[in-house]
Amino acid sequence: MILVLLGSAFLASAQTGNRQKVKLGDHYHGGIVFFVDDSGDRVFIAAPYDQSQGARWGCSGSIIGASGLTDGKSNTAAIVGHCGRNTAAYICDTLTIGGYTDWYLPSQFELNKMYEHA
């Protein structure tokens, strides 16, 4: 199973200026909310379904690590740049769900947050 994330979504409505409140488990921006920061301004969203079967996350013999809150997106770009198209990173990098295109593989921190709230 490939878990993919949408880059942090900001919750202010451009049309009304009103803040939109989301909570864990809500369907939002093409996926499902699994993390909301303490301020409520930033959320992480997982894709609502598996994106491929059997795709490798990266390529053999290469160590490209991501562990922090924001490393997933840059790590996905690094994997795509180093390993090419035959990876889960490429699938995420080129994915569109619900009109949103900024999906990426999660960092270890992001995976931990997903498991905490699953």
C-alpha cells in the first residue's frame, strides 16, 4: 500500500475570509485529514485509497532519508530525481486527486502521525 500525502493545506477561505475548521477523519482537499497542528492552521491529508500495488518507494542501494515534519515532500523529489519513474515517489509526485497535485510520500514523522490517528 502506498500512503500519499497532500502538502499542508491552509484553512482560510479566500472567498469569505472565514476560517474553515477541519478535524481528524474529515474528507478534505481530495483526501482524509490525519493531522491538524495545534494552531489549527495546517493539516496533513492522506490519499483516500491505495495508489499502486507493488511499487518500490525508492531504488536499491540509495539512502535518501526523511524524518522531520516537512521532509516528505523534499524526500519525494529527491527519490524521483535519483531513482526515476519506477517508484512510489514518482506515482505520488505525478498524482492528481480531487484536482490537487501536491501529493508526496510521507516522512517517518508523518507516517507515525498517521498510525497514531488511524
